[in-house]
Amino acid sequence: MTATFEPARPAATYQAILDAAEELFATQGFDPTTIKEIGRRAGVNPGLLYYYFPDKAGLYQAVLGRIATTLSQGATARLERAGTAEEVIEAIVEAQAELLIRHPRAVTLIIREMIDHQAAHAQPVIHELAVRLFRPVAEAIEKGKATGMIRADLDPRFATISTIAQLVYFTLAQPLIRILLDQGPSYPTPDDVRIFGRHAAGFAVAGIRGPTPKRQAT
């Protein structure tokens, strides 16, 4: 078998193209966005994009794949240190917050994909969400129910959706949230996202805990 040669990709240029594409795909959608626009936004000759990607669809897949990789790496590293359901929730929400800091348009891009194309292009990312975010939380809650640490009436699937949805809404509803919090257009900063992430994790943990045993009167 003859080995194929793939030319080295200058990392900075490659990432700049992905950054520009992620922004434009999130704000405009896949169909209206052109290779020419992406090249101009990235500060490179549009023809150079074909050196890195076979076509616009290939570039789109690479953008989504980078989001999935960021999520997978962040979740895996944090889950290795988590044991209880509470720790799993904290780890997952922290990984979710860091994803949104590194890729602030990730949620918008995935939601737009699900609306415009019924997630035809985003299946790998959606699968990664299910495996890396939803499944560990649901499984940890189920185990916690068996030990009495988690409310017996809780549906792990719904509890997981409620947990993950907090940061999703925080990202999508920024115009409303800035008004509610009396913040300017620069909100949220990375620290703001982490602060809300800690709140979201604490809120979720408080909602799943089982009843505290009553002390016997002496």
C-alpha cells in the first residue's frame, strides 16, 4: 500500500480559519455563509481554505468536531476525580462552562444546526453531548437514588436535562439576562460564566438531594 502524504498545517492559520467559520456559521447559518466570507474574516486568501478542507461541508464538520473534542477532553478529565452524584454534576457543569468560554458560540451553532438541518451535520457533536454530559449525570443520579442520597421520586433523565439546560439558557438568553442583571454588552466575561456555572451546579445539587434524616428527640 502506498502511503499518502498530507502536508503539515500551520496551526495558527488552521485555528484562525476554524474561529472565523465558527463565528459565521453560528451567526448566519451554514447555507448563507460562503468560503469567501470565511477567508476574509480569517484574514487569509479564500482559496487557502481548500488546502485544509475539501469543501464548506468539510470545514463545517471540522468546526463541530473541535467543539466535540473540547467537550470530551474537559469532561473526561474532570469526571476522573468525581465520585458522588453531586461531584459528577459539579464536574459536568464545570466542563460545560469551560466549553462555553473557549467556544462562546457553540450553543448557538448547535441550536441553529438542529433548527435548520434537523442536526444532519451535528450528529457527532450531539452524540458527544449525550455520552459526555447527559449520560454520566443520569447514571450518577440513578446510583444515588439506590443509596438513598438522591430523592427517590426523581427521574434521572429529566434531572439531567434540567441541569444541563441552565448554562444553555444562560448563553442563548443574553439580551434578557443583561437586562435582569443590569449588565452591559461585555457581559459575560469568562469569570462570569464560571460564577454562573458554580451557581447552576449548586442549584442542581440542592434539587436532587434526598431528605435529611430527622434527629430523634432526646
